[in-house]
Amino acid sequence: MPDRTAHHLTFRLRLEPGGDPRAPGGAITVALCGHWDHEGPCRWPHLTSAHTADDHLEVNVRLTCPDSDRETVLARIEAALATGFLLGPDGRKTRWTVLPDAPPQP
């Protein structure tokens, strides 16, 4: 198995009023695993947490991946957040905007 490196990323989002703060994490899991409710271990083990800070939602992602997969994993996470929405299991759509002044912190 290739060597895995731990990464910690932080994103700042503006969540639409009434939005589910878990939705961005769900979007990340879908991007990395295909669905938030998947069988077996994650190809790229990750843990996403979110909390409200001032006027935004701070999303933290901790993950491990082989160095050779780093660019792919980061691109998937950034693309998932850039879509700006997730349709949750309850059918509710949550929308957000990635704040431009907050690039991911490796």
C-alpha cells in the first residue's frame, strides 16, 4: 500500500438561510466515495466537520491519501464545494457559496 499523508483543509462558506450545515460534508463524501451511504471503507478516509463562525460556516476536512492521489482528492473536494448545493436524503436542497477570500489551507 502506498504511503498515506494526512491533510487538513479549511473552507469558509456562506450557507443559505435554513440550509443544513451537514450538506457540504455530504457533498465532499459523495465526491470522494460516490455516495454518503456507501459500503466498505472509504478509498480516501476523511472526516468533515462544520461549525458556525461569525457570519459564515467553517468546514474542516481531515483526510489521508497517498501522495500520488493528493491533487485528485483536492480537486474533487474543491469541485464538490464549488457546485454550491446538495440534495439531501430528505429531498431538501441546501445551497451555499464558497467565500472567495478563503482558499483551502493545506
